[in-house]
Amino acid sequence: MLSLPRKLLILLERRERLKALILLALMVVTAFFEMAGVASIMPFLSVLSNPDIIHDNAWLSMAYEALGFTTNQGFLLALGAIAFFMITLGSILTVTTTWALQRFSSMRQFALSRRLMTDYLKRPYGFFLLRNSSDLAKNVLEESRQVIGGCLMPSLQLINRGLLTLALITFLLLIHPWVAIGLAAALAASYLLTYVLIRPLLNRIGADRVLANKQRFTAAGEAFAGVKEIKLLGRENVYLDRFSNPARRFARHQATSAILSQIPQYAIELMAYGTIILALLVMVGTETGSLAAAIPVIGAYALAGKKLIPAFHGIYAAFSTLRFTMPAVDNILSDLGDRKDSTSLPPRQRPPRLFPQHSLSITELTFYYPGADEPALNHVNFQIPANTTVAFIGRSGAGKSTLVDVILCLLKPDSGKIEIDGTAVTAQNIRNWQASIGYVPQHIFLADDTVSANIALGVPKNELDMQQVIQAAKIAELHDFVTNELPNGYDTIIGDRGVRLSGGQRQRIGIARALYRDPPVLVLDEATSALDNATESNIMGAVHNLSGKKTIIIIAHRLTTIKDCGRIYVLEHGRITAQGTWSELPDIHPEEQLH
């Protein structure tokens, strides 16, 4: 179990730690001047209550003569001005420190969410097969805010209030030690007892808040992703309940945490002020001389008490918030940082391509999904000559899509290798290989953006090549639809996940996207399954026209699309059981369903 300081160090990067040290120095300076402001009131009150003390007190007499004062009234005004200046300076520094704390925390929220997003994007594709996307989005957008607001900010406030409390208690010890000890002990004991009593509850609701937050994000994500089926089945209320129950728990826990950190304030304030009044009465009763002699001490204690009570409450509130937030911190820390299977982010400029000019070879390829007893791919071997078209067929679960994911280097095989012209694909050149591939999945991802932006996915608008967009759209049988039927042509916004397009139109955008970069390798994973027969025939004709210019790998849904492939591989239970041309595989019939 990591300690809180260790957790904070992990949350902060090296440059941020330096800024935190600067902030700590500002807190120390602020605490000193807050203490000096309280101390500065004592000479003023001493002279105000007994002007003769100017000549009786050695320090006051020395200051009076050194500064050239001739009247007690002038000296009193000067002491008042100094006290006012010191208190004002302390207040200005307090405001400055508060602003610096808030800004530091807000920027750390941005930094943590970006850092977490970066770490997720560096994880291999297999990581995302095991995690819920709503949970990841929740961590980046919501839990990162909770961690900074509920851990880093309270920790800084704890240090800030702690330094102020230490400075004021030290000063009070110097002027009246026993009263200071009694006052500090009473306040500390009150808040400590309250914290110990509510700590188990904070632990429990803090852990359940993390779970409820995950559940509400998952419920909302599933409801919006499956809204078509949900409406058709009339399940709106079911999904509303799935969202409402954890959302209600989340809100209740947030409110409970806030209440637990605030309610004790009023009862303890009453006791604290009573303690201060009792302490002042004790001082008056024990102070030698007249009441005038006690007034400076009373004034200092009153001003210090006014600052100490909020400081003690701030320390208590920070501890309470930290305890409530610890489960969220542990949740984020479990995902933060590189893992041994993390990859580096690609360069912003496209890397040089690595593509077959002679052959693409797969040797003894074996892959297990995490936790699986049987391999999804079992000692697969084949060689694809460059600039030829091959197809993989097989029933559902045969391993076709898994094989594609391994070829794309999205999944790392447990054994075996992929070679391009005899050069093994490794972690050092994966990006070069992937830069050579145009990929069309069965289910196309579409952003809520323009047609052109979706075809050139991820390309900055100022770098987008419209000629390439149009050329790719023409091959994908998309150009006429875009120019004749969409109101703004290639600048038409297609909606979230392309909801304003038909399944076939979405599929054609995916095909155009794969062709936009004019890749030397084209991989189609049941890419035409959503198209009508005529459109599929036209697109596959265009694809086969590229044979001889590109290396093309097709995962077949309809067997009629693979007749012209130079080689066909049959997959069963993760193994290649047959291979040959269409005519060499007489057992394959178009009517056979392989999906």
C-alpha cells in the first residue's frame, strides 16, 4: 500500500514537482506574514491601552527614540499603520497563495487527464479487448478531476493550513504557553475524534462512489450505443433504471462526503470559541497588573483564534476529503504509467513504409486470447507473393479476424513471426509496417465530422488532400452519392457514428478511408458485407483491378467475392486446413454460408 506522499509523487511529473516546491515556499512565506500580522497587533494594543508603556518597555522606548517620535499619539498612529500593513500584507499573500493553489490544481487536472489518455493510447489493442470503453472514458474525464480535486488540492490545503496553524501556535506559545497548549489540544482533539469516528464511513462510501461512477458511465454508454434496439424492444425504462440507480448512489455519496466535512464545523466552532473565552478569562485572572496589561495578549489570541479555527477546520476537511477520495486515487494509479507492453506514440510525420516487394511470410504463428485454454491461431504458416490478392475463408470462430489483427500487429502472437521480404516485423518497425496498410473492418468507425474528414481520418484540415479524397471515394463508389445527394458534398456533417448514413454508405466511407493514403497493402475484413450485390460487385471489381499493384488480403463473407483471388486459404479452429485457387478447391460452393 503506497503512502500518500508517494502517491502524490506519482501523480506529479518532475516539472510539476518543482512547481509544487515553489508553491510550498510561498505557503511558508504566507504563514510567516500571517503570524507577523497577529504579532503586530500587540504593540499597538499595548500603547493604546497604556501610553506610558512606551517609556517603560525597552523595545518600545528604543523604537520611539530611534524613529524620532516626539508625541505618544504619533507613535500610536505609526504602530496602528504598521499593524494594518502587516495584516493587509498577510491577507494579500493568503489570496495569492489560494489563487496559486487553485491554478496549480486546475492545470494538474488537465495534465493528469492528458497523461492518462496518453497511457491508454500507448497500450496494445489487446488491452482494449479486456476493458470497457466507458470505464476508460470515465477515468480520463471524471476520475482524473476527482483525484486532483479530492487528493492533490486537499493535500496542498493541508500543508497550507498546517503551516499557518504551526506558525500561530508557535507564536501563542511564546506569549502564553499553557493557554496556547490548552487551546491547540482542545481544537486538535475535537477534530481528531470526529475524523476517527467518520473514517470508516468515508472509506465505504468512497469505494462505492468509484463503483457507482463506473456503472453510470457504462449504462449511459450502452444506452446511447444501442438506442436503436432499445427503442425497438421498448427497453428505455430498463436502461434508465440501470443509469439512475448508480447515479443516485454517486450523488448521495458526494453529498454525504460534503456534509461530513462541514457539519462538525458548527459544533466545534461553538466549543472552540468557548475555549478561547475561557482561556482569556484565565489570562485576565492570572495576568499581573491591570486589565490594560492583558488587553494586548487578549487581542493577539482573539485574532489568532479567528484564523486558527478555520485553519483547523480546513485540516479536518482535507483529511476527510482525502479519505473519501483514496479509492479513486488507487483506481487511477493502477492504470497510470507505462507497462512492459506499452508502445511509443507514433511520430506526427508518417514514418517510412515497410511493405512487401517480394513476399509477406507468416511462420508458425500461434496466438492465445488472455485466459483461453485453446489457441485462436495454431501454428499458422503461409506466404503471400507481393502484389497479389489472397482470401481467407472459414466459419465463425475459425480465427479469420484474429489472424487479420495479428497481421496488422494489433495483437502480439505468443509465438511465430511475420516477415516482410525476409525482414521480421518487430517493435522497432511496427509503425513502418502499419503505415503501409489500408484496413477496412466489418464495422466502420465514423466521427461526428465531415465526409472528407472521415475519409482522411485524423489528418489535420490544413493538410487534407481533396484530390486523394475524391479519388478514393470514386473507387469506393461513393463520389456520386456525396456530390449529388448530400447538401454540402464532402463538407456534410454525417452525425455521431454516421447515423445519417445507411449501412452501405458507412461501409463505402470505410473503404475510401483505406484507399486515401494509397497504401501498398490492402486488408478487407468482410468489408463488403453491408453492401448490396451490385455495389459489392462494382467495388470488388475495382479492388481486383488493383491486384498487381497492391498486396490485397480479403476476409470473405460472400464466397462470390473471392473467385478472382490468386489464392484462397481455408481456416478451421485456428489452422489452415486447405489452400488453393477457386478451381483447386472444389468443395467450396457459393451457397455455403461461412459467417
